[in-house]
Amino acid sequence: MNYCGLNQTSNEINRAAEKGTHKTVNNGILEIGGVSCEKLVSACGTPLFVYDEAAIEEQLRSYKEHFRSDNFETEIIYASKSFTCIAMLQLLKKYGFGLDVVSGGELHIAAHADFPMDHVYFHGNNKTWDELELALNLGCKTIIVDNDMECRMLVDIAERMKKPVNVMIRVNPGVTAHTHKYIITGDMDSKFGVALNDENLILGMIGLLQSSRYLSFEGLHAHIGSQIFDLRAYDALIERMIKRIKKLITEHKIEIKALDLGGGFGVRYTEDDKPKSIREVCQRIIAKCEAELKANDLCLHKLMIEPGRSIAAEAGYTLYRVGFMKRTPNVSYLFVDGGMTDNIRKALYDALYECDLANKMGLKKSVKYTVAGKCCESGDILIENVMLPEAEPGDILVVYGTGAYCYSMASNYNRLNKPAVVFVKDGKARIVIKRESYTDQLRFETDKEVIV
Ligand SMILES: Cc1ncc(COP(=O)(O)O)c(C=O)c1O
């Protein structure tokens, strides 16, 4: 048994061990969670999403351990848009996480998994009447309102339904962060949230919420971006939010119980990504909040964060079968049996990934390939210019770090079936989402007259 792979550096091996991942190589075959990738694809087919359950649990434990304060309550709210299914929701329940949902569909699966609704937070910039009604009917505890029209609609719905609900207001703090850069902008043109510096609008919304017998205004929410490495972005965010909270409390006598700082913590997709550990992220945020609260002579009842990617991404792998290969004057293409339908992130954001041939882990990487999918789009490329061993049809290509925003963004473009998802742990595998079939895709085909 050769632990942690022939191609890994000792730093990577240490990091893998630290993160609780169980990625090993046995006779040149990659094993995840003690299960051979060859056996996984024989049993479950390809493309296949594989989640290392122990790695997810390690992230969950780490957040629970480090996002704590003696001065205020804390809650870690998982952003279910990054990846959700009933098995994932059960893990989140087990570790006492909250849940961020953004649609009736995400609410529905949470209810189906018996997720405690007093820990569900409903986000989104354009929730419909039906979705808000569903949230109140299910007993969802907190709605994050995104704009003043939604605020009025929610007041109306709560009055009609006579259902109580907590409300937070999403603000746009003018701090924008993406990957290695963060900027403080005067730019208030985001589609999300109300401008933090638009005091009148915020006061108007709070007044409206407070006028309802059923709504309880809890506090403010912000989310400044994704795949953020520079933690100074969160320092800037905290300073701005606490300054505004101070003003609302002291000048306008408004009670602010909770502050939610959103998610966005960076992960490692390639060797160029150097994310901070969950411990560092949490300790930095907690310390900054404690310091700013103290400096402003304020108390906060509760502080929340909403990580998604940093819990799911690195625990996930996609396995494909290699099909045809083709050489053009400048490119050696290696085609796989999935593509932008199971991973749209390269096409959407030019996202970078690393990969290996999971059945040829020890072999010399002698050929530079461009890995392309099978969809009818020139942009259906997964990874460009990657060194791999000489490939043959039938090899298994593994793409690392596909646990977040891949399955959840999967589509049926070209009528491809969505892949299956398996969780692996301690040498055992279980299917948690079945592979779609062509018959599944015909479920909604009909020919019925509409009475208009
Ligand atoms: C409001 C909100 N919270 C949390 C997240 C999760 O972000 P990440 O997956 O980068 O942690 C998102 C992602 O878009 C978001 O929009």
C-alpha cells in the first residue's frame, strides 16, 4: 500500500492527512475512502461523483470546533447550493449545522430530509409568493429579505397566514472579493441586497418589518463573493457592518441581534491555490468581530457564517471513462464521457482543475492533453494542457475537487443523463443519488390540452 499517491508531494500528503481525506494508491490504482476507483466505476458506471465522507466530516468538525466565541452565540450555516442531497443533509444534521436554501426546491429537500426548520435560512433575490408561503408553512425560522419589494410581500404573506418568522436584511457592503483580490468599492449595483450606505432604505425596511405582529427583525446579512483567499476582505466587511450596526443601535434605537457574514472561503483546486485552514479563517473572523464589538462598545447575540465550497469541494471527485483521443496540429485531445453537463465551471468561470488517470497513478506523465467533454460546444473543455501518462480508451480519468457547484449545476444538455453520486468511507461505498436514465428524462413528456 502506497499512501497518498505516487504523484503527491510530502506537503500534499501531510495536508491530505490533516484534512482527513483518505486518498491512497494501491498497485497504481487510486483509492478514495479505501475504495478502488476501478471497482467504483465497474459497479456504478461513469461519469461518477465520489465523495469522501470522512473528508466532509473533517470539515464539519473543524468549523464546529473553531467558529466559537465566549462573547456571543455562533451558527455555521451550510450553503446547500454548493451540493445537496439527503445524505449530505443528514451529515449536516448530525454535526449541528444550519442550512442556507435559495429556492422552494432546496426547502423541499430539506423538509424531506427532516432538517430542523428552525435552523433553515431562506435566501434569494427573487423569491416568489409561493416559495415564501412554502417557507412559512414548513416553519422555516428565518427569511433573509433581499430588497424592499420582498419586504412588503413578506409582511403581506405573514399577515394573511398569521405565521411568525424571523427576518434578516441582506445588505451590499461595498466590499467585493474574488479569489486573490478584494476591493472596497462604492459600487452598489449588485443584484443582491440593499446598499449598506442607503440608511433610509434600511430604516424603511426595518420599520415595515417591525410594524408586523408576525415578523421579528433579527439583523443584517452580507456575502461578499466566493473562493476568497485574502482574509483582509472579511476584516473590511466586519468593520463596515459593525459601524452600520452601531449607528442603527445608537442613533435609531434599533435592536440588532444577529450578524451573518456569508461564505466564500477559498479552497484548493490547483497547486496555485493556497487557502487558509478552517481554523485560521474562523479564528480570524471571531477575533475581528470580538475586537470591533469591544471597540464600539456593542454586544451581539449571534454571529453566523455560511460556508459551502469549503465543506464540499475538496471532498468530491469526478470519475470519467476515457473514450477517443485525437491529435490536431497543436492539441492532443482526450475525450471523456461527461463534460460541461456535470462540470460547467470551466465554461462558466474558466475554473482550473487537476486530474490523473486513476488506473495509471504511478506511470510517467509524458503526454500533454486537453481533456474535453462529449457535448456539442467548443467550450466543453474540462482541463487544458495537463500532463498525464499515455492514455488509452477505457482508462479512468479522475478530476479532483469537484464536490462543490458541479453536481448542483449539472444539466441534461444534449440529453445526457445526470451522473450518480456515491459516498465512500472505510472501504465501503453507498449510492446517495442514482444515475439518471433515458426513461427518467421522459418523465415530463406529455401531450395534454391546456384549458385556457
Ligand atoms: C448568500 C450566500 N451565502 C453563502 C454562499 C456560499 O459561498 P461559498 O460556497 O463560496 O462558501 C453563497 C454562494 O454563492 C451565497 O450566495
